[in-house]
Amino acid sequence: MSVVTSSKARWRWKQPSVIPGFGLTLGFAIAYLSLIVLIPLAGVAWRSAALGWDEFFRIATDARVVAALRTSFWTAGLAAVINAVFGVIVAWVLVRYEFPGRRLVDAAVDLPFALPTAVAGIALTALYASTGWIGQYFVDWGIRIAYTPTGIVIALIFIGLPFVVRTVQPVLEDFDSEVEEAAATLGASRTQTIFSIILPALFPAILTGFALAFGRAVGEYGSVIFIAGNIPYVSEIAPLLIVMRLEEFNYPAAAAIGAIMLIFAFIILFAINLIQAWSRRRYGHG
């Protein structure tokens, strides 16, 4: 009986399908990724290799480049962490509560996707400058937002928030509220329910949103360039250095800075993916 069943299973597996099979779809996927992602990245590596190891190392260790890379990565990381916290809260409100204007708030989350980044940068600069609607109230406390790293963080929070909200929101919608009710009947407090049941279930999605927000922020240029101030060693970002080298027609140096950013970003995102895979195995999600 088992032999007959297994043979029938093999026969069903070999039946032709209207939907393209694994080989065809895999070929299209690899070809598309090669054209859009792998070949351009290989071009960056090839272009930077034209400098030679000595020149590449000199650019990588240049004080101004190191300062710009440090600014880009720590501001992107801080903005992604803030978005991971408040993005979950926004997603929770949108999923769990009905209130007037809910659809309007839900649509507003996607505005950073539609708004040109340069327009966002100009608007944020006007708001947070010393004479702006919001920035003027911080001047009396000796706090400057625009033209400082703080302004960079705010701009990166603005463009990264939708990634966290839209990643966590579907998971919350599929989350079974009966689990929370069961925890309450067993005597669990709200704090215990949140940290022992809800957050572990959301953790892989939160990490995914964090990674997307971080990856988007670390290479952001348009919304940051206006509010950053672009002061060397203070608020200068690495993408600005790349643009400056391109304007000087120094393409190998621009490619070298891009390659350095790519290496560090890949290491960080790879570590996040490892943590995400561990959390899925740990909590049994995915």
C-alpha cells in the first residue's frame, strides 16, 4: 500500500502545471537579480579595484571619510531603533483600535514613500531650523536641530517609519487575540502578556522592519542633504562624499567609498538576518 501511495505521489509531482515550474522561475529570478543587483555591485567593486590596495586603504582610512561613515551609520542605526519602537506602537494602534480618521492616519504612514526626498528635506529644514515652527522652541534651551546630526536622525526617522509599520502590521492582523485572552485567564498581567507572548511573536517582523529602515537610511541623500548642514567631521554623510567625488570626476574614489559602505552594511544586515533566523527557531515562527 505504501509503495502504491508513494508511486502515486511521484506521479502527481511530475504532472505538468499551468504555473511555470521551479527551473524556469529560478532562472528568471537569478537573471533579474543579476541585472538589477549583482552586476551593478560587481561594477562598484571593479571600479574601486582600479585604485589598487594601497590607494583603497588610504581612502578607507582617511579621517574625513571615516567621520562621514561614522555619521551615516550611527544616525541610521539610531533612527532605525527609534522607528522599531514607535513603528510597533503605530501599527498596534492601527490594527487594534477603531477611531475617527483611522484610514487617514493609515494613509499618512505611506507619505514618505510618495513624497520626493528632496521635498521632505526642505520641509524638515523649514520646520526644525532655528526660526522654524518647531525649531524655534528649542533655541531657548540651547538645542539646535537643523544643521546638526540630530537633524539627520529626524530626517532618517521620517523616511524609515513606513518600513517598520508595514512590516509589523500584517503580523499583528494575523495574531490570534485568543492567545492574549488565554494568558489573561491564567493570571498573566498586561506587562507579562506583552513581553512574554506578543513581542516574541512580533520580534522577527520587528527585526525585518529594522533592517529595511536601516538599509534605507544608511544610503539616504535627498532628505538629509538639506537638514544636515554638511559640516566636515560633524554632520557630513558618506553619500555626500560620493557625490563630491563624482563631481570631481574621480569615479574610482567614489566607487571605493561606496564599496566601503556596502561592506559595512552587508555585515550589519547579515548579523540582523542571523538574529532573525535564531528568533524564528527560538519562538517557532516562520
